[in-house]
Amino acid sequence: LPPPPPGPLTSNGTKLVNDRSHPWKPLRKGDIRGPCPGLNTLASHGYLPRDGVASPSQIITAVQEGFNMESGLARFVTYGAHLVDGNLVTDLLSIGGKTKKTGKDAPPPAIIGGLNTHRVFEGDSSMTRGDDFFGDNHSFNQTLFDQFVEYSNRFGGGSYNITVAAELRHRRIQESIATNPEFDFTSPRFFTAFAESTFPYAFFVDGRISNRTTAALDMTNATLFFRDSKFPRDFWRPPAPTGAIGIIEIFSAYPIAPGRNVGAVNTYTPDPTSADFGNFCLLYTNFVNNTVKSLYPDPKGVLRRNLILNLRYFYGGIAGGGCEEIFPYGQI
Ligand code: HEM
Ligand code: MG
């Protein structure tokens, strides 16, 4: 049975996380990394299994312990990813590409392809990874990182802060509109893109800096996290449970409706059926009714039971947010 998610941290202040029991180690043959610099770093320091294959509970524990991610967000993101990218029978998820290590697959249309799987969770206009259309949606991309540095120099005096975040988010969207005929910026990517733009200053800045809204990430440390999956020396986690601080400010600097290019560059067309910041519960209902349901149209037995349980844990991340719970596979 997939266990219920670990609860919030009981001791939830800052502390040294690049400690003696979590040394960075280089990749061994077969170790998997992917599009998320946060999870990559946790794996390379042993907060997650170093091979890059983990259970949702292990991921929730690791992001709380290593980065002080707020427990509701940790749950919602982890179960969201697991539902579409993970193996719901073995309770294992690859933080990168598809692997036999997650066990025997459920039948198609299930994908079980790990976090690299395009569209169901991973999406376009990432800061340091290319759009899937160009062939690699998960590796560190030096050209894109050079732009990250250029924007940090231009708008942040050499560091990545909320001002840089807003400018670079806008820039990456405009770039994808102009170059990627398959650019898709509908939910859930619409939300994850803005959320992830906050993460470098929210999570990658040392926790002994207490004002997190003015926190700024220098380029030496940015390189360590994004490229090398490595904590800086003497790195302390954020001082309190932390979420996507400033996400609305970033969105509001250059508001855009969710939408997509329709088969050619520069054809961005809003999609009114997609959730946006004015309709957060639609993110949850569309994800469950459309994305999850399309992968698992008619599950049976253990698979169905685990879908029901994982959907409940997923909803648990936003319970209290005023969204009504839905049960596409019934209740147990
Ligand atoms: C991006 C998953 C937690 C930092 C991503 C992406 C995935 C992902 C699939 C790729 C999306 C894309 O750019 O197309 C997860 C899951 C988490 C988690 C399942 C579990 C809670 C974290 C944490 C941090 C983090 C704790 C920071 C400490 C980032 C950043 C990006 C990202 C900065 C954007 C990378 C870029 O745009 O180049 N994450 N993540 N994530 N994640 Fe995570
Ligand atoms: Mg991406």
C-alpha cells in the first residue's frame, strides 16, 4: 500500500544541510538526473537515493529536510508528478528518464517515463533546460544558463532575484513563442513555470539570510545547483517552511493568458479552458479529469486502488484551499 505522506517538519528552522552525512558524490554509471535542479541536488547529496529513483514519501522528506519546502506544496507537486510520471504499483518515480528500475509498467496509454516526460508535468520555456521540441528537455543547457547570467547582471546587479525572475520568465516565454511551433503554456505548465522562477531565490539562497523576498542568488552558487547538482560549501536551508514566494509579482510584471502556438511560430493562442491564477481549483480538476484520466482511462485492481490513494494524497496538498475533492475512480 502506498503509505500516507510524511507530515510537516517538527523542527523547521534553518540548519546546515551540506553536512558530513550528506556529501556530494559524482554520478556512477546508471545514476539518473533530470530537469529539476532541486531534486538533482538532493540525490547527489544522498537526501534522495543516489540512483535518482525514489518514492513520493522519500521525495517529500528530502525536499522538506534539505530545502525546507512547505509541506502542502511538497505534497501537491510530488504526487502531481508521481501520478503522471511514476509507477503507481511499485510506488517509484524516476527524477529523470524512463527506467526499468521503477518496475513493471502498467499498460499504455500510461507512460511512466519519469520527470523527463514532456507535457504531463515537465514543460516549455524552462530557464536552464531547452524546449522538448529542440530535442533535449532535461539537460543543463549552457547557452540558456549564459542568458540566466546575462539577465542577472542586467537586472539584479549580478545575482538572481525577484526582478530578474520576472524579466527572465517573460523573456523565455517570448523566445518560445518566437521559435517553438509546438510551444505549450497551458496548465499545469502555466503554474509550474511561474513557481519555478521563484525557486532559485526562495530555496537556493543560504538560510541565514532571513529576508527571503529580497534574497539574491549569486552566479557561483547558481552554477553549483543548476549545473553540478551541488550545495555550496556550508549551505544552510531556508529559515522557515517556504513556498513560491513572489509568484504573483512575477506573473503580474508581464501577465499572459495560458495558451499555445498552434503549429507554427508566433501563433500564440489563449486557451480559455486552461486554469490560470484566477481559477486555481481548475488546475486541480483539469489535472485529475484530463491529464491523469487520459493516462489511466480504465484501471483495475491494485492500480485503481493506488490511483485512488495517490489522488487523495495529491488533494491533501491543497486541502483547505477551498477546492472540492473529486473522485474519478470512486472511493475506498
Ligand atoms: C523544475 C519537479 C521540488 C527547483 C522542475 C521540473 C520538474 C520538477 C519536473 C521541470 C519543469 C520544467 O522546467 O519544465 C519537482 C518535484 C519536486 C520539486 C516533483 C518535489 C517537491 C523542487 C525543489 C526545488 C526545485 C525543492 C528547489 C530547491 C526547481 C527549479 C526548476 C525546477 C529551479 C526550474 C529549472 C529551470 O527552469 O531550468 N522541477 N521539483 N524543485 N525545479 Fe523542481
Ligand atoms: Mg522544461
